[in-house]
Amino acid sequence: MKYLATSQLKTAGVTLATILITAAPLLAQEATKTKDKKSALDAYLLDGGGLTIFIVAFGLISLVGLSVYNFINLSKAKYCPDDLKGALLDHMVNCRVRSAIELSASHPSYLGRMMAYALPNIDATRPEDLGRDYVEDSMADFSINEGRKNMVWINMISLVAQVAPMLGLFGTVFGMIGAFSKLGQGDTDPSALAGEISIALLTTMWGLIVAILSVFAYFYFKGRYSNLVAECNQTAEELINASVQTVNGDAQLAKIPEGLAV
């Protein structure tokens, strides 16, 4: 019995030693492969060469810069601040149009400048609507003129979205020219061809990434701007309605019956 146990231990030892001897080269080979693996930075950016780095830098600087600027510029405080809305509403409800104009002229926001431009067109000789059509025409003119200036920086994002894929396509052509040039010289080394094809694919990929992000950013900021302008126009309508209601309050109440006969 003791002999059998000793024999089994020897057999197990020999088997374990054999496994370790056999596995050692495999483990070393696997470690070498792991060491030779490229990092994500190398595989997805640096292998693309200078053109890929240029496209990424172009996307980061232009897209991030324009996005930060538009985030700061397209704020509620710069377009339709609540404190100005409340003060103007108080003036217009009490038909203090001149005070509303002075307050608007002193405020740098979009709403302030728009009301300073539009309110002087109120016509007191038309108490039924206070010359609403002239005021609304002035508001429309102001919105058109302001839109030309404010949309410039939003449209720049659209320009980035159009330029980025063109740069990627240029990189594709550049990489394929290099690949076919090597083939024409009789260089059929797969690694050399893979380098040129890598440039072609990486530039295309980054060009598309920058373009896709730019399209999302463009429509986001365009919608943000439209919503802010719409809020300013709606507030302006409320201000005019407040004055019209005050001037014609008694006449409008006279049209409403006290009760209906049954």
C-alpha cells in the first residue's frame, strides 16, 4: 500500500513537471504577443499619421470651441431674462409705454433690444389694437437682422460638419495612392501595404466622427436659438396684449353678458 502511494506521488510529480516544461514556452510566447500589442492610441490615432492627427485636432479645436461659445451665448439671461419680463409686464399693464421703452433701451438682452426697437411704434390713436401690426412688423425686422448675426457662429458648426468628411476622403485617397505606389514598385510586403491602408481608413473614420458630432451640435444649437427667440416673441405678444386689455377692458367686459336667460 505504501509502495502504491509513493508510486502515485512520483507519477504526479513527473506529470506536473512535464506540464510546466511544456507550458513555459507557450506562456513566454503569449507574454511576447501581449507586449507587442499596440495601445488604442497607437492603433486608432498615431498609426494614421499626420493627416489623422490634423483631422482630430481640427475637430477638437473647432467643434469644442464653437460649442462652448454657443453654450455661453445662447443663454436665457442674454435673451429673455425673467426680471426684465416682470418689469416690462408691470409697465405695459399700467400703459406706461415710455417707461417700458426706457427700461428696454437700458437692457442689453435680446428682449430688451427688441422691445426698445418695437414699442415706439405703438399708436395711441388706435385704442382698439394700439397699432399692433406696426409693432409686430418691427419685431419681425429686428428678428431678421439679429438672426443674421447670431446664426453666424451656429452655421460655423455646420461648416465643420461639411469640411470634416472631405478631409477624411482626402486621407482615403492619400492612403490608397501610397498603397498602389508601393505595389507599383513591386513592394508586396503586407505590413507596408497595411500601413498605407490604415492611413486611408483612420482618416475616413475620424472625418466621419467629427462630422457626425458636428451635425448633432448644429441642430442642437439651432433649436436652442429658435426656442429662445420664440420665447422672446411670445413675451412681446403678452406685453402688447396686456396694454390692449387695459385700454379696452371696459369695452370688452361690456360685450360679455352677465347671465343667460333660460
